[in-house]
Amino acid sequence: MNIHMEQLPPAVARFISYKLSIQGASEKTCYEYSIDLAGFFRYIFRSRADENGNVDLSSITDHDVASVRSQDIYEYLLFVATRRGNHNASRARKLSAIKGFYKFLAVKEKVIEESPAFEIDAPSVKKALPKFMSLEESRLLLKAVKQHGGPNTKRDYLILTLFLNCGMRVSELQGISLSDLSSDMKQLIVTGKGAKQRMIYLNDTCVDALREYLEERRGIHCQDENALFVSRVSRRLSVKMIQALVYKYLELAGLGDRNLSVHKLRHTAATLMYGTGKVDVRVLKDILGHEQLNTTQIYTHLSNDQMRSAMATNPLNEKE
């Protein structure tokens, strides 16, 4: 996932650099911004395309970028909707990139007076309840590791235990180093979005799994000596490797047809914690590392059992 700055309009390259170096955005996020903005400016300056239909984005000057008007953006959104088949979520993401870019030019660099995207409303995106695993399914997944795991059983069991108990993101888990652990193994520092760190307090199940794996980890050489999770080729486990092992155990647990993913494990952890009725949504927000409380709201939906119970308690639910 490489961002080729030299192939972008200079203003976009500066924006991506700002996101990376100042705001601490992930490389994945910045890559997606660069792709969306490159597509936008190819459309806006399509009249400059060569005989092969290619537009030299690096030749698009700050003056060119500043010449874009709101109507141009509306036309682009209509184009990707009708000609490219982009649904609301895709168009909303593209518009978010455009808004962020022009806000940067107006507020940070002050090379334009006002963003042409400022008053453009984002397409409404239907928010469906995310999928999650039940408590029994979560136990099945952990059981699958112990039943089918090979030489990396302790490592893989810890990975899934942390996902299901702590609700961390895959990038957060992948980046854990030995130095992030407290001396008693009961606290862990993870680095989330925007390079922001937070403390996670490990429960007894996590501590036990961690101690078992650490006994094994001390005898494993790794090029990154500080890495917690190590691959069979003595490197820090990559995000793709972690995702692959999660999918493997989902299949072994008989959950492969549920369309689950690593992120669904995060949602499962939040749902299980909130479902007990003992975890306040504001506490859950801090555990998950959310900036805004409304982001956490999607994790606080009621389970089917809770909804059935609520309906059953209605005083009109009585036969006469």
C-alpha cells in the first residue's frame, strides 16, 4: 500500500503529508484519501487527458485546484452515482475526502477563502446493526483454537482472547510490544487511531492467556525483539496474518458462513460487555477508544433476548 506523492496534485500531496505527519492518520486512511482525490481530479480535469485517457495529476496546480466550484463537485457525485454505480456509502466517503482536502486549503493553508464543498450535504447512509457473535459462539471460537491449533496455539488463543475481551482494533493488537505491558501483566497500552494511546485493563482470562504465551515467547527470536506477536519467520505478525488466522479459526469453529471478520470480534466484545447491563456507555467509549460518544452508540443495541424480555414485561402481556 504505497502512496505515490509525486503522482498527485501538489496540493493533495501536501494534504496527505499533513494527515500523516501532523494528524497521525494511518497509512491506510491516507491511501484511501489519495485514491478518492485522484479520482475526483481526474474527472474534473478530464479535458486534459492524453490519447490514452490519462490525466497527469502532478501538473494540476494550486490555481487549478482553487478553481473548482460546488457545481463541479455535484456533477462528480452524480457521475459516480449514475456511471460508476457508487452507492450512498461510497459517495459519502468520496465527499468526505473532498471536504477534508478543501477544509485543509481554507483553514490550514489559507490559499482559498472558502471550501466549495462546505455546504454540500453527504448522502444519507443507512446504518444497519453490525453482526456479532453470541457468548456461545465466542466460546466455540476459543475452543477451536485449543482443539485444532498447532505450534502457535498459545499465541493464537491469546490473540482471540484479547479481541473478544478487550474489543481492540486489529491494528492496535498487531502493534502491541512487550514494553507496552505492565510488570504485573494486568495493564496494556495500545496505540489507536491518530497515534493516540490508551490504557486497557486486562481481566483474569486475558492475564492467564498472556502469561502462558509469554513463557513461550521468551524462547522465540524475532527481528523486532520488542514485538509481542511473532510469526514463524521470526517477524512481527502483520495485520494480514492476524486476519488470516482469525478466518481460519472461524471456519474450524463452524462459523465460516456467518460473514464474520476481525472487526466483528471487536463488536462482539463491546456487545457482550454492554449486554451485561453493568457497563456504562461512556466507559465503553473509553475502552474502545472512540472520540465521540455517538460512535459508541452502534455497539449498544439490545440483544434479541433483551428485547424479548422487555416485550414480555409489558403489563398488557396478560391473557384475560
